[in-house]
Amino acid sequence: RDPQHHRAARPVLEAALRLRADRCERIHLAAIGAALEDDLECMRACLDDLLDEQPHDVLALQASQSIDYLLGDFARMLARVESVLRRFPAELPMRGSLLAMQAFALAENGDPARAEDAAHAALEINPFDARAHHAMAHVFESDGRPSEGIDWMREHQGAWTHGTTFLTHGWWHTALFHLAMHDGGGALAIYDRYVQVTHAPALGGLIDAASLLWRIGLRGHDVSARAARLADAWEPHIDDGICSFGDLHAMLAFALAGDGARARRLEDVLLHSATRPTRHGATTRELGLPGVRALRALMRGDTMRAIPLLASLQPRAHRLGGSHAQRNVMHLTLLAALDG
């Protein structure tokens, strides 16, 4: 999602390609090269071939699952991890990680009961598996059990807040549970303490911050000062030209802050992106521009223009990538616009 990471990765890949490598390592390098060329289908094909030969290559599975997530291809995510699980030696210590990946895939495929079973199986192997705890957050969200979700995340806080990549995102889930229980103040306190942007935040953290603050704003809370800081943090990503999911979250921040200049600039950038024969060009034409225009219409109070644009996103929103819980922000925005 972040072009800065692409630029940093290229010289590292070039150096790695000069090293001696076995066949497995060469396939991994080819997959990385494909990703840097934005050919994610080629990347997945490389890693699927590798997993057919070596189902114990958990790195290949994790990388594939990450790309499925970015593409919103949860059917393929579930099919792959379950295929690997059937062939994965039970005695290998990473089996718990596979079960955690299966749990997330099941939750995203609308099977929270099996997802919960898989997450518990993973936690029996490793109680500190942050992926399994993250999958449980999705189970509680999709099942409409916010109180249990808060209790779970608080009780197991030590497993996902220390030395993991889920710190901000775990608090994001916890804040969403508070919102589901009509506790906007609790969600705002979590935003202020754990989710709000800091110096040079990672893009994933910016996405969580924009999504959460927008949802809090939909509940009627005044978040204008926070939104202004968030818009400042998003400004360097206006020209990214790589991820429609990020573009929409940038516009959430600009709209929330009432930052018309940056909102116009982002739309202008996307008008150019939409002419390019790239994956981002395709998603911009299909989803990015309609979504950005809808949010700009809401900034102007023009719900009559915003509503059909937001409604047009719903059947294809999975192509934005991200989880159901994350993409739901656009559906909530549509409902708010319909309510006037």
C-alpha cells in the first residue's frame, strides 16, 4: 500500500538477486519482484506453486494471505489455507499460525462459528498468537457481540499489544465494540490514547485513525481539531497512486476536517490515475473516484449526489481490499446520508 516501501525494497531485492539461492528462495524473490511491479496475480501464482511443493512454507502462505487481503479475495484465501492445512505435518510448531490464518479467512467468508473454533485451536497451541486474537475480534464483530469483544480484547491485551503488528489495529477493533454499544466517549478515549496519528505514522495506522474518527464523527461527536491533525498526516499520501483503499481513507480525513483544498487535490490526482492502465487505475475508475466524489459531495451537504455514488460502491466494495469490518465504513456513511 505504501510506495515508500516499494522504493526502499527495490535495492534490497537487487542485492538479494546477486546472492546464491536455492529454488525455494528464487521463487520467493520472483514473488517479491512481481509485487514491486504491481503484478499481484503473478506474485500469488509464484507462491501457490511453491506451496503445492512445500506446504510447510508458512512464509509463502502468510505472504499470499496478505495479498488476498489487499485484493479482497477471501474465497481464495480460505481455499489456500485449508489446502495447506490438509497437507501440513501436525508435529510442526507453526500449525497454530495456520489455524489462526484459517480463522481469519473463515470470519471473512461469513462463517464465524468455524472461525471461533479455529481461533481457539490456534490459541491452545500458542495463547499469545496475536493473529488468533485478531480473528476473534472479527468473530465478535460479525456476530454482533460487542460486549464480549471488549471483554476478550481487554482480558488478552498482553497477547496483542506487545511485540506485534496488531497494537493500533487491536485498539481500533476495541473502539468499534464501544461504538456498537453506543459508547462514543469510550471510543474517543481509545482514539486519543492509542490510535491517533503520531510522527511519521505507518499507512495502516493512518487508515485505522481515519476510519475510527469518521465513525465517531457520524455519532455526532465534535472531532474537528483531531481531524485537522489527521488531514496533515494524510497530506504526503495524496500522490501515492497505488491503493484505492488508502485514497478513500485519505478523503475521509480531509472531509472530516473540512479541508476542501486537499480534497480537491486528491480528486485531481485520481482523475489522472484513472487514465492509467494499472491495477490502481482500474480500482480508481471503479471505486476510488466514485467514493471520493461522494465524500466531497457530503462535505458540501449535497446528499442527493452522494447517495447514488455511495450506493454504487456496495456490490463491488470487496475490490477495495481490507476486511468486512474496515469496508463497512462506507456502508455506514451511506446509511448516515440516507438519514439526512
